[in-house]
Amino acid sequence: MNKKTPSIANHHKGKGFENQEPFKIKLVDTWRWRRQRKVLPPKGGYQVFNQTWCEPIDVTLTDDRVWWIGHSTTLIQLDGKRILTDPVFSKRVSPSQFIGPKRRTLPAITADQLPNIDVIVISHNHYDHMDYHSIRQLLARFPNVVILVPLGLKKKLSKWGAKQVIELDWWQSVNVTGLTFTATPAKHWSNRGLFDVNKALWCGWMIQSNVDDKQQCKTVYFMGDTGYSPILKQIGERFAHIDLALIPIGAYAPRWFMQSQHIDPNQAILLFDQLHCQAAVAIHWGAFELADEPLDEPPALLNELKGDRAFYLLKIGGSHTINRLGYGLK
């Protein structure tokens, strides 16, 4: 495992981290938002939504491919290796399984049904992206799996039982099982309690095969959670060819509260263009009601706005090929 270090680290602050466009989640704003919340159900209700947006998963396919398991959890198959992103299989995303946001759609596959996993990447430590019960289930099945995390999370994952945890700063890269993983900047924040705000870093992940062969190299970008920021343009400058991007489109309303944390469908399309993505799959929607928009609004807006872009809306359980030219088939 060879790790490259970054030359600039101006997102470090004291014993924690900050965005290059710093923002703070104020308690008064959180209280105001929660007091005003009125989440509407999807049109036709939750049962119809499930019937519309879920399908059986087929993980026996052998080509380079990504499967959407639900929310930000995807299974990436690249160059014969399998990577899980932000694995969450629990019923709720909360410190407790008795309260907190609950699933409206089941994951397409359970942790016990997964094929062998080589690498897990985690974008940040919020409960809907780093879930204790899911990680413990995965470690029971794959005790030697390599887990890649942003700075500040290795100690937590090791305490949960992980044997191989690698921490990376923004722009650091590491080679694992023949694939190159690079932690990329994002505009977000972190915490799991009241006293650890921004003590751990947040990031996206660029995953590449055959990095020494420009003709054969395939690049998959898992964006993680992010608000819109000019810093994201640097990703397109450093990675000139993104074959498939996994871009979040949900948990964006109301904008006065969510705009610093999450992009909306319009900004997802803007980033698709600015990063010159060959193709994209929409994630971070359809499972948990983390914001005020109904579950079926993000895909409807994306469909209205995307035009002829290769920006795909998969069903939970659906998959898309990773093609060097960006032309894949569902």
C-alpha cells in the first residue's frame, strides 16, 4: 500500500477541520428547521413509491459495474475487485434503533447476502453514512477488509473491530489491491455527538484502475455528501476523465438550511457539467427522509433538468456499467 501525501492542507484547524468556505450549523437554525418541518409523503404513498423504485438485485454480473443498494450505499465492481461505499443496512440512521430517521425503502441486499468485499470507503461519520451495526456485520463476514476513511476516523473504526483502516487527507492517494483511491475535497461537516463537531474530516473518493495506462484506466467518483463549492472544480482539474460519478441529489430542502450541506438536483447537474463526467448515477435519495422534500421529488426534478446528459436514475437494486467511454447500459 503506497500512500502519497498532499502539498496543501489549509482545511486543518487546530484539532479539527473546516471548509475552505467555513460555515457553522447553528443550534437556533436547527431548532427552527425542526420546529417547522412538514415532510410530505411521495405521490401515491410509500407502497407505490417502493413498487416504482425498487427491483431485485443481481450481483452475479461479472463486468465493471455499480449497483445502487440504497441511499449512499453502492457496490462497485472494478477490475475484479468489489468496493462498498458508505454501507448502511440498518432500519434507522441514529444513535438508537428506536428513534431517528427510519427507512422508507429496504436496502437492495443485506450485509449477509453480499459477495466478497475487498474495500469499504467511508465519506464521513454522520449516522446515515457510517453505521455501527452495519460495520460490525461486515467485519464479522470480512474481518480483513480494508476500510478507507478521512482523517480522524481510524481510532473509531479500530475500536469497532476493524483490522485494516487507512486514514487519508484530501488529495492523498493509496493503492489497495491494485486500485488507486484518492480522498477528494467536499463541503460538509462531521459529528456523532455534541462535543465532536468537525473533529473528523469529510471527503469524496476517486477510485481508479490501471492508473498507469491512460487508455485502459477507469475512474469512478463517489462524491459523498457535499454542498456546492468552487473547491469541487479542482477535482475536475486533477481528474480529467471521470467515467462514472455517483452524485447525491436528495436531502436539500429547505435551501436556507441545507444549501451549505447538500447539493440539490440542479447543482448535481451543474457539477456533472463542470467535472466533465462521462456518466453519472444519482444517489443519496429514496431511503431516508432527512430533509423536507418528499422522496419522489429529487428524481422528478433531475428528470426535468438533465436533458440529454447521461445522468441515470437507477431503481434500488439496479445497476449500471462502468465504461471507459462513458456509454453504459442499465
